[in-house]
Amino acid sequence: MDGKKLALTLAQCYGVSGDEQSAAHVAASYLKGWGEVRSDALGNLICTLRAPKDGGPHMMLCAHMDEIGMIVTHILPDGFLRVAAVGGVDRRTLLASPVKVLGREKLDGVVCSIPPHLQRGDDAKKIPPMEEIAVDVGLSFEQAKEKISLGDRVVVCHSGAAMGEHCISSKALDNRAGCAAVIRAAELLKDEELTCGLSVVLSTREELACNGAKTGAFGLCPTHAIAVDVSFALTDDAPKEKCGELGKGPMIGVSPVLSREMSDGLIRCAKDRGLPYQLEVMAGPTSTDADVITLTGSGVRCGLLSIPLRYMHTPAELVDVRDIESCAALMAEYIIDRFGGTEREAD
Amino acid sequence: MEKLMRLIKDLSQIGGVSGDEGAVRAYIRGQLEGHCDMRTDALGNLICKKKGAKAPAHRLMVEAHMDEVGFIVTGITESGMLRFDTVGGIDARVIIGKPVLVGPQAVRGVIGTKAMHLQSAAERDEMPQVETLSIDIGASSKEEAESLVRLGDSGVWDSAFVSFGDGFVKGRALDDRAGCAIMIDLIQGDIPFDTTFVFTTQEEVGTRGAQAAAYEVAPDVAIVLETTTAADIAGVAPANQVCRLGKGPVLSVMDKGTIYDKGLVRFAMDTAKRRDIPVQIKEGVYGGNDAHAVHVSRSGVRTLAVSLPCRYLHSPSCVLKVEDIAATRDLTAALLGMEGPAPAL
């Protein structure tokens, strides 16, 4: 499978939190050959590649498939739309952005931008609050009411493209890059003899308190899990100690809320297999699905792998595809090391 | 109309930041081959002499600018990031998170900053200085970046041309490629009087191309075909909207650069009325255009600006209404039939 194409295809799907069906549909098309695919009441996409033995270990690989965006809250008398943020929208990126309004039909629009001639003093430096953000869909009030329902989601468009030798840029690489890694890991593991059950969960609503992963993990009741998300890749203006580096491999999470045993195991596996990795050390909750997976039922051992990503929560997110691939490889190798059916020689 | 819209779409996809208008000029030259006498002057202006049915009593120049606002690469960092400056007036608030194309090879890039999660509360509400931003082309080193981009390369937003809503279009650089497209359309047809059409350069950095062109052409009367800021959007009081989409071409009486010829404004109003073409007067004294340079050329040129009302000027998402484009073309065509100098008032 071409990892670049997979990640870009997934990232270009629409799937703002709570409305992930389009993304789920495309993701399911990759998974369905490898196991039964189903969804739960909150829309999580679940694929069990290998059922666990009764009382035996069950590994869940989880990545959230929802993306940040906006939701239509009001149609103004002149046909412009008021919107609220779904997840953490970086308002500095919104003005004059091309958008899609995702109702019964998909409509193009533009985020209104007050022209410079009407700005006073420091206005040009100020970012309007969400309450002042409006979307221009080129329709009158009556026309807009006909085509748009309150609650329709809105996404900022970015056509997505390969850049440089190894990079891609698109909207929603947070966390379709993670979805791509999990799908690739599933592909690497689909024919492996394993002593554990193996399921994939592409979760919904992560950007709102990880609500999808709560029910997704509960439904599976795994014994072990690896959550895959994105984390900050270093740019010139960011604090170095809080960032990984692009192209240097997945960031293995180390945190009081994660399973130390699994973090250590992932590190050991990366070293043994010569896979690139970096560490991401956090002092508490990780702000990923791992936080809720660990507390499912009577508790789940959970590790966290993060793909370094620049410009998080903007339409121009950027990742190095090699990090997706090495993340998938690390997951697969770790699971084979730990639950492989046949003994492997240590390198 | 279909042909005119295709011209606008094509032109909006070509990069032509001020001082780097060659690709736009080449496209226009291709369109006009065989329709007029063409010459490119020292500043890159494309001067087109078009024969009409008759010789006019006065010398008429119609002009529109080819250049657009954009970016210029000023440095390449050790980590392979491009430092840049803006060319022309760009609102810093429409830069972050936007995809761009850099240099003659149209290398893809994005303009980003650190993630919002790493920003302080104050940072989230304030635009960073443009000087602190950079363009990321996915290069992992200075050497890799230098193999793709040179200092001085131009950058433009990467923005699709899209039809949307009730007869609207959205695209990059519609300021002033829409004006260029209307001129191409007129030159490709028959016109009543000999007319000089000029596609100018460097408007966005001080109407510089027009200054040289107006001197060279030495017109008696000039029509500047432009786009002008429309603020008929959510949250703007009617008195501040300046002009409105769907209400036809905009005639300026005064802006920051020019007080326009009253006789020509009156003549254009009367012509529009007679032809049943909608027209509106620009409400407010804002902005400026090539008229600034043209009307003070030599011993003075009687000058009129006919503009398309345009939302979100100088952003990746300029928005025009198709019916305004048609009306502006029709009004300009009618004005080409000016029998003699309109009476001065």
C-alpha cells in the first residue's frame, strides 16, 4: 500500500467530530478485507482482525478519525452563516479561507474577512472571536435556509499535496496520519500468527473529550491498547522541549497515565529492530484517546505513539510520511515480539 | 459570457506578483495574437493598439493591471524554511495556514506557526508579525530548499477557482485579472474607435507600470478597469459597505489617490442608464488604483475608474458576482463608443 496516497486520501475525507461517516466509509474500504467491520452507537469504526481467545489478551490499535472544524449555528438575515468551533480551531487561520459547508449537498463558501480599509488602529493584529466569524455562501437568507441546516459542519479546504521528498500537507492530518499508521499496521499483521486478539478502532469525537474512544474501548474490552495520534513537530518558533522532529520516527509517549511497561517495551522493540523513534515525555494526561482507553472497565494497559506534525489544527498540517510508516512498523514489530505465535530470533 | 469566464479562470491560475508578471503577459499575448498591434515596454507593460471602425476625435486608453499581491522569498534558514516579505498590501490575518506556490516551478509550500496548543492565551488572539512567519516547502535542509527555490522568487496563494452560491465565483488574483479578461474580450471583438489597451505592471507596489505607460500612450481620456473593495458582508453596517455585489460596476468619484473627472462619471452614469446597465457609485473614500498615476501624466489625463465590486480583495479568496462581470464588460464596451470628449463639468 502506498503510504503517501493512503494518508492523503484519508486526510481529504470530511469528518468533523460527530459527523465522521465519510471518513469512516473510506477507512472501512481498506479494512474490510482483513476482518469484520462494524460501528457502534457513537460511530466508531471497529474491525476485529483476530478474535481473542476466551480470557486471552486482546490488543486494540486506536486512532481518532474525526477532525476539527466548525458547525453552523445561525443563518443571518443577509444569508451569511454564523458558526461555532468544533474542537480547537486556530482562529488566526480562518479569515478569507475557502470552506465547504457539509449539508445535504456540499456547498463552497468563504470565511468573511473585514477588508483593511475598515480597520482602525490595531485591528489588523486582532483575531476576531468565533462569535464574529461568518461564512459567505453566496446565498440569500431564503436560499440558504433551503440548502443549509443548523448543525451542518464546515471545514476549511486544503487540496492536500506531496511536498519535498517525503512530506505531505493537508487538512485533517490530525489524525488521519494516525489512521493511516493503524491501517498500515493492520496490513502488516493481518497474516501473522498471534496469540492475542487484534482489533482496530478508528474513533470518533476525540476533539471533544475523546468521547468516541470511551465507548469504542468499552465495546471491545481489550487487555492492551496502543493509541496513535499526532504531536508537535519542531518549528523555529516553538519550544524545543515540547516538540519532536519531523522525519525522526514516531514519538513514544512516556507519562504517568500510560503503561510504563508498554512504553519501555516499545522503546526496546524500536532499539532491537533498528526502527527510528523519539520520546515524548508528559507529566500527566496526554490529551489523546489513551487517557480514556486506560480507564475503560477495570483498566487497560495502554501505550501511545505520536506522529510528529507541524502546524496542528490549521488547514496546512504537515507530516513526513516516513514517520507514519515507521510508526506502523513499530506497532507491528512490538505486537509480533510480544504476541507472535512463533519464537523470533533476537537480532 | 462563457468565454469571458474561462479567461478569468485561466488568468486567476497564473502567478504574476508585481515585478514578475511575465507568465500573465505571455498568456495575454497568446490570446491577442492577430487581434491588435502589441508591444512590451521597458517596465513590462503590454501596450495593445486596436483598430476601430473609425479614428476617434480623442485618444482613448483603457487599462487594467496584470500584477497581483503576493510574497517574495528573502531568505532561506538552516532548517530549510523560507523567509519572505509581502509584495503589495496584504492583511497579515489572511496568511497563516494558507497553502502557497513558490517560484517559476510552483513549488508547494504552506505558511504555518507553532500549534495553538503551544500558544499563550494572548498569542491566540493576536496576529504574529509577518517577519516572524516562514514558508515551509517540506525541505529538511538549506541545501534541499536551495535546490527548489531562489532568493527573490515570488510566491502566490494556491487557491482554486470555484463557482458557488447564487452566481458567485471565488479565486486568487481576481484583482485585477478580471479587468484584464474584460479587456481581452473587448480586443478580440470589433470596436467602434481606435483604442489603446494597456495591461500594466507593478500596480500593487505604487502604480508604477501605469506611470510609464500613460506617458508613452499620452491619452486624452483614460478608463481604468479595476476591482474595488466590497464590504457587503456580515457585521458591516450599510453605510460602511462601500459597494455591493450584484449591483453592477462601481464608478469612483474619489479615492485615496484620485479625484475623478466629473464629466466622465456623469457620462458613464448616463450611458449605463440609457443601456439599462446597473451601475453604482463607490460610497466612501478608500483605496486607490492606476488612475493615481494616469491622471497626472504629462499635462493631465481625464480619467474614469470602472470597477468590479469584489469581496475579500488581496486574499486567496477574492469573490465576484458573474452578473457584475457581464455588466462591467457591457458598460466598458459602451464607453468605447464615446463620440468625442465628454463635456467637462
